[in-house]
Amino acid sequence: MTVNVDASGQPPTPDLDTVRAAVARQAERVTAGIDDMPRYLAAQVADESHREVTGPLLPGTGASGVVRHRGEVIATWGDPAKPEMLFSGTKSVLATLAGLAFDRGLLAPDALLLDTLDHPILTRLRLDGITWEHLLQQTSGWSGELWGKPTGVDAQSRREGFEREGPPGTGWAYNDVRVNLLCLALTLLFRRPLDDELRESVLDPLGASRSWSWHGYADSVVDIGGRPVPVVSGGAHWGGGLWISAADLALLGELHLTGGRWQGRRLLSAGWVARAWSPCALNPDYGYLWWRNDAGRIQPGAPTSGRCARGNGGRHLLWVDPDRDLVITSHWGDQVADLIAELSTAVPVTPPR
């Protein structure tokens, strides 16, 4: 990495004209059909069975986004305060909550789930040999059914994975039912809804708005100490998931960019951020529910220093580039790879703050 500084020793400023032109183009690349979300989602999901949507849906309102550099907003487009469905970008937020549990000593990545938690629902799901890390890296290989959806129906596992017969840790596959298992496990660990934990421990301290919400399914409820507790979903495959604005999502990116610190307060350990961004042995493009662009495969043409949360084929994006001190969020925009490439050209490599 080559760090640029000007003659005064100060880091160079971004080319704001190029930044403005790039976001203006992105504002015009609106994903089609998002005003009719039931129809849009039906066209996106390739599952051969169990396609019924059991969680709420939110119609899309248009392309929106935020660009932050060195902790400041330098560009926006659309309505960055408008919440939108994050789809699978929700998974990286789930990893943040796992990090809170790790920092509090509630979980160890290599610990078995059943050694950490004791609940009848987990016993019924037959989770022998599965660790927290298996769920965080999508290498559990678990076969079962949760909230009426069997693991085998998720077409993504075949399209974006390489399942193998064998014990947990044998193969990698992108599977929303298994991510929902992690949502359930973390809910049992925190003993309360995950949206409450996210609000209290992360988004409120970051100064986020109260416009966001996190949803599960009609039947995703678990008994904890005699109380029915709702369980959120880790995406929008069957509806639900995190609904959040580009502005609030950018604050989550900023938290990871700074190694878990926000305005002098530590919300997440730097050690956890490093773990989340470390390569999975079975898929080096993946970490703990975060994508890594080190090989340039996840976002071709974008810097290899980038990490991202993404949903619905990249139409929802949180891009974090530590080398450039850069955060980009984008909702309901096509050709997002062009946006990242253009902004990365306009924002030079920058020394750490």
C-alpha cells in the first residue's frame, strides 16, 4: 500500500468533482420493479419449493446512498434517511452482534453451540459438532428445518457454495436457513430480541436514527424463561431482515473502519473486527459473514483492500475500504461495481487517522 501525502505532509483530499459525478450516475441506476416487492422477490428467489414469504416486505423507494471519507459525509444521493430492506447485508450486522457476545465472554468461536447453550429447540435441531465459527463462516453443513424452511431448499447453496458430505467444517455454502439458525442461537445467548441488542449497544451509541427496524417471520418465536421472544431473520429470502437507511448503515461501516471505536468509546473490539475480516479456510473470499475482496473476485475492478456486506446481488451494499478511510453505502442501485471503482479512483490511499 502506497500512502499519499501532499507537500505539507497532509493527506490529499478526494477529487470531489469525480465523486459528485459518480454518485449522480448511481442515482440514475435504479433497480427496476422494486415498488412491487412481492412480485420482485418472487422473481429473485430460485428455490423450487417452500417459496412462501412469511415475513414482512417493504416496497423500494429508489436508489440512495452515502459516501464517507475520514469520518465525514462527502456525498449522498436519493434519500439517504429512507429505510430500505437490506437483504443479505443483514448477515454482516449479525456478525457485529456475535462480536458483542465475544467481547463479553459469552461465546468463543471454536466452542460448540451445544456446550454454550441449553434449550430444547436446539436439541431437536441436532446440532452435534457445530461451532459458532461454523455458523459465522457458513461452513456448518447443517441439514434440518427451521421456521418451516428446510436447509435443502435454498438454491443459493448450490449456486454460491460447494457443499460436501462430511462433518461440520467440510464445505462452504451460502444458506439462509443456517444463518437463521445463528439468529436463533444469538437470541438465546442474549436472552432478548436481537434488534433490542443492536439498538442499545450499537446503533444508539452511534447516533443512528430510530427509523430502522429488524424483522423475522410470522412463526419465528422462541420461549426464553417462559416469555415468547421474537427471532429476527438474517436476510430477506422469505421476507423480513434488517430495514435500514443508507445513512445509518454508513455509521455501521464507520464503526468497523475505526476498529470498533466511536468518538472515543469502544463499542466493538478491534480483535473482533480483525476476525470478521479474516479469510475462511474453505472460502478465502469470506470471513465472519463479511465478504473480502483481496483476490478481486467479489467486486472486480475495485480495490483489493475492500470488505463488504451485500444483499440481493449487490443492489444493497456496505463497502468499507480501510486503505482509503472510505465507507460507501448503496440501496437499490445497479452496476454498483462501477460506483466503487469510480469512487476509489477519486479517493486516494490515505494514512490512518
